[in-house]
Amino acid sequence: MDEGLVSVDKFSGGSRVYFLTHLHQDHTRGLGAAGGWRHGPLYCSPVTARLLPTRFPGVDASLLRPIAPGDSVSLSLSSPASGRLISLHVTAIPALHCPGSLMYLFRGDLGCKLYTGDFRWELGCEEARSAKKALLDALAGDSVDVLYMDNTFCHPSLNFPPRPVVAEQIVNVIQAHPDHEVIIGVDTLGKEDLLLHISRALQTKIWVWPQRLLTVHLLGIDDNHEIFTTQTSLTRVRAVPRYSLTVGNLEALNTVCPTIGIMPSGIPWLLKSGEGKTRSSGESPAKSIRRRGPGWGVGTIEMDYDPSSPPKLFEKDSYTLPYSDHACFPELEDLVQTVRPSTVVGIVSSSFYNLNPRLHFSHLCGDEVCAGKTPAENSGHTRSLASRSRPSSSKTPRRRRIKISSSTLYRSKAIMQRKGACGARITEPEEPISVA
Ligand SMILES: [Zn+2]
């Protein structure tokens, strides 16, 4: 391994070249460095390059290297360790997580490595299907040595409906409250499609805060200013920063006028149920995760979502629906089956959803899957997505007890924890993720 060459979503310096998957806060640490960031060429999508100066005005714009989804770039980097030239061929793959989000496939002298960043490839989704095809085309028969994967929801109990299905349910919730103000918690980027769907379905404008409006316009959405507004008097539906959608704020708003909150996210879908409701390990699908951790006590968190039933209140005056921009477990499994890497590494290392993909997918990784096969059989290029069958060893993985802490998720503990660490210097030896 050769150190000091390539960093992905890690901007503390020390590399020859940098790659940014998308503009969420937990992937951009270091870009706001005092005095401006100027460590080296920075590759990102054209959309990200357009938005980046508004978020990080100190980044030297001459260092930005936009790379469109599906495009590739060849690099020759001088190794600081050996002085030799290292050749890299990098392909950008749509991640379908938020506007401008990319995966990166690295091939060449450092081996074959895929860094997904945050991604959501819904099964059966045409966009995801073509993104997967782009990935397989870019692999050109290579096998992935290391898959760095979005492990935010890497547990068999986490299975989210497609985003369009949940979007419709959110519309239904709003329609069921015709006399209420509605506030929807969103990040600084992402879920634009959801807001557009709500606007069109209900024929209403959506209030957003000024920075969010700027982002929307930089994305080229709503050029005619027909959908988004910063005037509260024009609509009862408001998209607010996720951190501001709290129980306390909802209570305060309800002293003025009836208001409901909606949190479109996979994270709050892990609901805390009462003590003594742990389900037996024989139940299917898996729905219970024992929770045990310092300061959190012992209990059970439980996913409590039935897509065929009307959404239930999560807390007083608030609904949570699993509109997730992160892949759920079957989608993660599908990706691992698609690329069949030698090893898989989670990119989220400090979240309390820190769920090690190796626990669940080692049977799909090269060491086991490829054993006894010929090199030709191991070739990814000739694989057909449609015809690939699940190996007999890919039954539901053995249930494990996972150290996971959770509480009132509307208070954003999960989100705050998740900001702990993302990114990798892909030339560094990966460290195992701790799972109790
Ligand atoms: Zn993200």
C-alpha cells in the first residue's frame, strides 16, 4: 500500500489528490479550514462544484475538478513514499443520495477500490439500475478489492420502502391535517424530490429558509420561483432545518396554531419500545435490537412501521416516515452481491448505528464466494445483474447482539453522532469496525 496519495471525503491534507462524494457536513470536514483549503486538486460532481463555493468560500476554486456521473479520469501521481509514478483510473458513479452525490471507482496501481459515499440504490428503480450498469461497465472485468460502503443502515432489520412510496404517504399525512401548519425536517441538501412531490400533489408552495432557497436555485430547480418561497404567509407547509424539528419547538408552535411535524428519515424509524418487549430471535423479519450502552440503560429499540397502515404519531404532534436517502439492508446486500469484493469496510465509523458490514456480508466477499472458482468465473464483467442468483450461503445472517444506543431521535442524537467520522485515505490499511 502506498500512503499519501488519495483521500476521499477527508480533507486534512497529506494526499496528492482529493475526492468529495457530496456536500453533507459529515463528508466535508476540513474543507472549511481557516485560511482556506488548498491542499490539492479536488474532484467532485459538477453539481457539487457549483454549490461548494457557497458553503466553503475559502476553497481555492482553481483546485476544483468537476467530474460528471459516468465519466472517468486518468491520473498519474508521484508517490511520496517511493517516488515512483502511480497510475489511477477513476470513474464517477451516481450515488442517488442527494443532488451531486457520487461514488468513486478507483482502478490501477493501487488495486480496485469502490468508495460508495452515502448512497441509495432502490431495488427496482430504473435510475439505480442504470447506475449499477455504469459501475459494472467501469469495472470492465476487474474484481473489487475493497468496497468502502455506506453502512448507516447495515442491519437486516432495516428495510425501507422506495422513496416515491413514502413521499405519497407524507402527502396523505398532510392532507389528513387540513387545518394544521406543517413543518418538515430536512438537511441543507437533499430531499428536493420529496418537497417537489408535496408541492405538486397539494398544489402548494413550500417555505424554505433563505440559504435553502439559494441552494434550490443553484440546483436549477424552480427557476420560475413557483414552488419554493421564503414568505411564511404564502403556505402552511414549511421545510425547516432538521435540528430545529424538536418536541419543544412543536409544543411552542402548537400554542400559536395547530402544527404537525414530519421527519422524513430512516434514522427515527428505530423507535424505542418499552422494556420487556424484546422479540424472540426466531421472529421474522428481524425487528428488535437490544440496546445497551453507557448512559443509555438497557432496552429495546424496535422498528415499528407498516407501509400498509396509516402512519402513526411518533411523538406528540409529530410523524416520522422512512424516507431514506441511505441504502437499507437489502440494497446493501444487493451491492455486495453485485461487486463481490474481497472485503467490505463501513464508511461510517463513529455512529451508534455503527454496524459492521463484515458481520453480514462476509459470506458474499471474495474469500468465501470465490473459493474454488476459476478466475473466469470470478470475472465481474460477464456477470448479468438479472441472472445473478443469490449464493446458497446468503441466507439471513446469524442474528447478533449489537451495541447500539438510541433515545429520542427527534433530539438528533443519531445525527450528531453520525457526524463523527466519514471518509478514508484509501491507501491506508483499513481498520476493523468495533461491534460488540
Ligand atoms: Zn449524506
